[in-house]
Amino acid sequence: MAKKKTKFVCQECGYESAKWMGRCPGCGTWNAMVEEMDSKAAIIPGTGLKIRDKHEKATPITQVEKLDQPRSDTGINELNRVLGGGLVPGSFILVGGDPGIGKSTLLLQASHELAKRGLPILYVSGEESTEQIRIRADRLGALSENLLVASETNLTAIESLMDENKPKLMVVDSIQTVFHPEVMSAPGSVAQVRECTGTLMRWAKDRGMAIIIVGHVTKAGAIAGPRMLEHMVDCVLYFEGERHHTYRVLRAVKNRFGSTNEIGVFEMKESGLAEVDNPSEMFLSGRPVGAPGTAVAASIEGTRPVLIELQALVAPTSFATPKRMATGVDHNRVTMIMAVLEKRLGFFLQNQDAYINVVGGVRLDEPAVDLAMAISLASSFRDVSTSAHDLFIGEVGLTGEVRGVSRIEQRVAEAANMGFRRVVIPEKNRRGWTPPEGVELIGVHTLEEALRVALGG
């Protein structure tokens, strides 16, 4: 009897070795090498498919037929926005997020909306029984004859279900529970995730069927499994937010069929996820008036502007090294803004703790919120409040200058819609356009000028 061959595979990066090692040479992780059996069949690496005798021929791109099938409306406008206008036939989508954030709820609601339009939908769950799915569907009101559910983890059985029912959309919840019978390793391992994802990808492309898979996340918030998982799919969606808060943000970090960094905002209710049509109003609700340390910024999220409140608290420290904590913005950016305030404007912050928070659980990555961040820090330090009708837009440089930003017209228009009467912007952005009626534009060259306008000195 031939001896079975084994190999050791890193569960973090997929590095393979003939012998066990305490530390992975690929990613440097300790105790991540797990013994796995070599596959018996001749399988294409990364796809899970057997090697075929026939091969695809190269075709001039001018002779390739165009897809005539339009995008499918999911019935959820916020989801359509994030996907770039709807569900593309043959697309392969990965949805990730913390446990209990609402991934399964969102996908079951979207499946129901598509099923109501007469499209056959297959929802495969490896974590719930069909009875448990029915309980959740009753709560969400997601009952339709065209919505087919199954509790299955074997990829061969899933293929049989797919060939039998021929769905237009298949949801697999989750990819870490599915196993390929020809891969001799446990479900959720690097080898299984890689092979199952590759197989599902080929099914989506060959059959013109959209497939959505749910991916677990690690403690650090990244998708569990090999990094190539995110490279293989067409679209990566992250579901963000706190489980103990009602608002959720669906963010596209990769999209081959639409804009990246697009967001959709939802509110978790008893009957499921409800769309938030005006995120600016939601993020500004409950904003304190006349309290020092608050400022409002206009951030561009994908294709639309969103008004966000930033709060800062600067207080004397009792330690030799002051604290610098940031929630929703880059910690290094906060440190840089504080250094500019201290060096260029004479703020003595070396003995002050500083806390920055973006209200609503949104994460802001663009530099256009620098000015609002600096204003909120200065407001808290001086204990002087800003006006409730002021909004601040601009990037702050290391020399204390306020630099121009993109799409200023959209930002100011959103501010006008929300009732802001004065907008402080970089002087460079004032030229070449007319602001909405009732909005006063104040152009500034430096951070010192902006502070004089916002805090009166």
C-alpha cells in the first residue's frame, strides 16, 4: 500500500512545507503550520477543478460578445449603490464583517427581494439548519416560493443543488464551513478555503450566475483565510459598525463593476435592516449645541457627500506621557494635527490627553476632514464652542496651511441642504463656481485664519 503524502500548510498565508516548522517563513506567524493530506486527483491549484483536456483559445477582444444581461435590482437601494448599480450576472462577491453584525440578515433580505421578482434564488447555509433559516425569514418577512434554502457543506452536494435548481443567485454562508471532498484537510483551513473559492469562482463565470459568499473575520478585522481570497472575487464588501449600536455601514473596498469606497448605511431594527436615505441627518442627530470640542466636516464616501460630526476632548494628563486616542480617524493623523497646532500656533499640548471620536461609527480616511479635526481639538483646549451653523472643509499641511480638496461643490451643496449657513473652505476652492443661496463661503489660507473665524480669535 502506497504511503499517503502529507504537507504542512500555514493557516495564515498558505505557505507550504514538507516538514513542520515552528515559525512560518512566509509571514512569520508562530505555530500556524498544520499537517494536511496531499490531494489525490489532478486539481488545478487554487480552483478545485480537475485538469481538462480541452483548453480555451485566445480571441481578439473586438470579437468577444458583449453581455446583454442587465444588472439585477436587489430591491435594496443602499446595496445597489455599493454594488455599483445592481447585481452583475456572473459576479463573485465576498461579504465580511464581525459576528452578529447583520451579514446573513442583509443577504436573506436581498435574496427575498430578488425572489419576489421571479428569479430563482438558492440560499445555502453551513451554519444554520433550514428550520433556523425559516425562523429568521419569518421575523424578516422574507418568505417567497422562489427562495430555495438548503443546509449543506459538501461542495459536491452544493453543485448538485445548483444544477437541479439553476438559480440566478446563490448565497453561500459561509465559505469557512464548506469543504471540497477531494481536499484532505479540515473545513476552514487554507487549502479548503482556497480550493472551494476557486471552484465557486469558475461556477459563477461558466454559468453566468452571481454567487455571494460570506467570509469570517479574524480578531484584527481582516477576512479569515489566505489573502488571495480577496483577490479572486470581483467585489469585497465589509459590514462595519458596533453590534450594540443600531447603525451599520456597508463599504465596498474592491469592486470590478463599480466605484470603490462606496458606502451604504442601514439601521438594524426588529424587522431587519432598514435603509437610511439621508446619512448626514442620521450622523448629525443628537448633536450637542454650544458644547466645546465639536466640529462638522463634509466627507466624500464613494459618490456622495456625507456630513460627519467630530468630537474632541483635550484634558490635562496625570502621567508623564499623555494619551492620544482616535476612533474613526487615523491615529497618526491626529498626532500630526496636534503637532501643527503646537508648533505653528503655540498651543501647549505636551501635558494634555487628547481623544478624538467620529460620531456614528464611520471611519474617515480622506484628508479633507483635517480642518474640522484641528478646530475640534482647539475648541476643546480653549473651552470655546463653535457655531452650530458652521462647517469646515480642508486639508492641513505641516506648515499650517489649509490646502484645497476635491469635489467642493458637492460638499457645500450637502451642507446647504442640512441647514448650514457658513462653510470654511480653503481659499483655493473659492474660485470658479457659485455657492448655493443662503450659504456664506469663507476662504482661509492658514489654520490660524480658520481658528480665528471658528473660535473668534
